[in-house]
Amino acid sequence: MKLYTYFRSSAAYRVRIALNLKGLDYEAVPVHLVRGGGEHRQPAYLGLNPAGLVPALEDQGQVLTQSLAIIEYLEESHPQPALLPAAPLDRARVRAIAQAIACDIHPVNNLRVLQYLTRELDASEEQKNAWYRHWIGVGLQAVEAMLAGDARTGAFCHGDTPGLADCCLVPQVFNARRFGCELAAMPTVLRIAETCAGLEAFQRAAPEAQPDAE
Amino acid sequence: MKLYTYFRSSAAYRVRIALNLKGLDYEAVPVHLVRGGGEHRQPAYLGLNPAGLVPALEDQGQVLTQSLAIIEYLEESHPQPALLPAAPLDRARVRAIAQAIACDIHPVNNLRVLQYLTRELDASEEQKNAWYRHWIGVGLQAVEAMLAGDARTGAFCHGDTPGLADCCLVPQVFNARRFGCELAAMPTVLRIAETCAGLEAFQRAAPEAQPDAE
């Protein structure tokens, strides 16, 4: 498998964690999101993924896109260790936590959105950072409530084994810290991120551990 | 089942389509997103869904959130008719199309984001509408490329039966039209939306057909 990735892309980071948790080898193909206006906007990459977004996974001659779709694919094609629980109601809970991050927080703070704010709406650096912290704050508070208010939360987001929701949580917490967000009101989020940080699968997936890290 | 819904919420619209396609009866509980600052921000609703977003589905005494997680739950708990194909690579494709809409387009144009633009960044009505059309344009062009460039596209997004991707596509096209987006460059998207519009499951899910329509 080939993973088109950028060290700091939190969507790629999610997939790297999932691949590592499942013990799957892959070739990392770096796609630089900044250099030369972004390699993801150049024809070579757009031919693979017309959305021009990272990550993409090549497997069995096909290119898969969208981090959560890729992780669900890995789950179906390599079921063990499972990243989703067995019961439909529990699976729905784990997917909802993952989507509360992947849909409600991340896209609003994506690089292209921040660029639009500064280029088209003349947002200052301060306004841009306030925007970023606002959506992480609102979004992670919702995740905290989902986690803290549910007995199914364990050492990880769901029970005592890492799964899909943890693959999303850790990269989001990484971003939150990078932008200096206030996280004290999110003790469950922080506790789980800390537990994940102790696992090799998460360590090897971290931005600073990537071959294209700067 | 109880569906907490707002007639114009495109995430709720997706779930209404899925429920109808599966022939499942549900009680619609309207949550007004504008009146009184938004019923979704009031304690009664936040107790059900701490994220304060619509939709939420109540089933078997539990509250499920996030539209795609809800639809996957319906798929697992009521497998027929299937909204996802059988093969993992095909399922990944359908999920990627759905997420290209649900993650990359919709959240950036969500009501709360538009409100932030005007209230915090002093965006004019014109700038707000340009933002809206920009992200729909970029996002639906990517979806068009995913659909037009793949032989698995049929009468619907994947083959000749409606599924998860169609549940997402139709509400997004509805929003695009509402905001006067230029859609001429997206013939496959338009053709599929037109086909869906002929089906009762989509007609009954439409905003104007809801009990809380205004």
C-alpha cells in the first residue's frame, strides 16, 4: 500500500495511526502542502485525487480518498485488531465521535479555509488564530461531553482498546496544542490523548516521526 | 425512532432520505435552528446532543448523532435495501463521495460558521454569499470528478440503486441552488440529483415536504 501523506496533515495522521494499529506496512509518499503553492494542487496529484486533498491510499490498483473512508476500508479488509466495536449502537457512538472531529472541527480549520480568510476576507493573523481556536474549542468541548458523559468511555474513547475515534482525537489534540488552544476544560480528551501517546502505533504516526517532517 | 430534525438542515435531510429509502417509520421532532437564538442551543436539546447540532436519532433508548454515523447505524440495523455496496473497495468509494460532501463542503458552510463570518469578521452579505458559493463550487467540482471519472457511476452515484452518497448529494445540490451557485460544470451531479428527485423517498425527505417547513 502507498499512502500519500504530509507530516502535518491531521487527516493523514489519522490514517497513519490506523495503519500502525493494524500492523500494516505501507510506503509513505510525501505530498508537500505548502511548497510551490502545494504539490496537492499540481496535475500529478490531482490525477490521483481530484479533490486535491491529502491523504490518499493506493491499494489493489485503486486510489482511496477521505481519511474516515480509508480507515473503514482498512477495518473491512483487515478486521483484526478491530478499530470499531461489534454492536451497531456502539459502532454508531465511535463513528459519531470520529465525525464530530473529522466533520465539525477539522474542515473548518483546514489550510485552504485559513488561506481564504486571510486572502479574501483580509483577516489578520490574530483573527485567523482566534478562528482556529474558536472551532477547536467548540468542537472539542462537544467531544469532551460525549466522552465524559458516557460509561462506555474507558482508557480510550470507547473501552480499553484504541480505535477509530482515538485515530481522530490524537491529531486534533496535536493541532490544538500547536495553536495554543486552552484545553484545561477537557480532562477526558487530555487523559485519552496521553494514554495514546504511550503507544508505539501513535508515536510512529506522529508528525515529528515522519520522513518528510521539517 | 425519533428524529430530531430541522426542515432546512441538510444533515437532517440526509438521514430523512436514508430512513425513507429503508422504509422505516419515524417520528419527526422539529428543532428550530433560528427561532429564539436556536432551539439546538437550549438545555433541553443539549442534554440530548451536547454538540448542539441537528440531526439526532433516538432508537432503543439511545441518542445517536452525526448524520453519517446515523446512516451507517441504519444500514447495520436494517440491512435491506442496502445503501452501501458489498465489496470493501466499492464501499470505500461510496463513503469517500459522502464524506467529500459531509466533511469538505457542508461544515464550512454551516449556519454557525456563516454567523461567525458576519459577527466576528464583519463579513458583508456579499462576502458571506461568495464564501458559501466558493466552497460549494470547489467541493462539488471534486465530487463531479469522482463521479464522471469512474465507470461505477450509474443512474445514481454508485450503480443503479440509490445509496449513502446520494443521501448526501441531493441535500447539497438543494443548498447550492438555494444560494444561486453555478452548477453547469457539474453535469453528472445534476443528472443524478434529477434522477433522485423522481423517487418518492427523496420527495418525502425534501425540506418543503417537512411538517416544520416555513
